[in-house]
Amino acid sequence: MWQKATAAANTSEVAWTGVVIDAPLDMLDFYLVDLEGFCRVLAPPSIAKRGLAEPVHGWGSMGIATADALGYLTKRDSAVKPGLFELGVCAYGPAAPDAVAALAAQVRRWREAKESVTGIRIEVYPSGLGLPDVSEAIMSVHKRHSRVVVWPETTTNS
């Protein structure tokens, strides 16, 4: 059985998203939190010296940990915008390709929305009550006693 502790011993899967970091990563976590196994992966940049992908931040990166994969956000120098970084994703374990695909899709979804989303509104509903249509929500998470819905506050071009 595959163990998360040995994830880094497996071959990595890496994909580059084409998303250039030209501003803070505001609200990216809200787009990732909906993924199975969402977590904070604590790893220093020195892991790159051991052949692993460098995390986005000095403390590590946001990512996912499932029974079959450990994945997180990474970065590299942008080829199209010198001085900036391109976001990438890497994963280890038997389901690494699926983890990379899921993370990359959410990063791209965030990029598409970040131009129009100026903020968020968070609403909490007690379990068992009817909910409004949440198809336009950034995320909707079921908790034991409630449901948390994160809505985008968007700009309007008049």
C-alpha cells in the first residue's frame, strides 16, 4: 500500500499552467480548497536541492494529499515575463497525473476569474435548510452542522 510519507520517493509529475504570478495569489486558496485532500504542504525551498520541485512560498505551498498522491503548487521563472514566476503543479504517488490535472485546472479557473472578482462574500447556512442556487459560487462546502458558500463579488463594466 502506498504511504504519503514515501511520496517523494516516487517519480514526480509536473505541469506548467501558463499562469504568470504578477500579483498576490489572493483567493487562490478558495479555488483549491474544493479539491479532495486540500492541505498546506510544509516544505522549505531547500527541497529543490534534493531533486524535488520548489514550493511557491518559503514555508511550502498549498496542495492536496490523498491516499494515492501528494501534490502542491510550484513555480519557475517566467519565459514570457522576465522577473516574474509561472505557477506550476507537481505531484508524487500512483495518482500523481490525476492530482496534477486537478490542481492545474483549479489554478487556471482562478486565473480566469481573478480579473472580474474584486472580493468575496462568505455565507453560512445551517444543515438541513434549503439553499439558494450555488452554481455561481466560488465554492460550496458541506460541514457537519452547516454549509459554507463563498460568493464572488464582481466588478461590473458599465
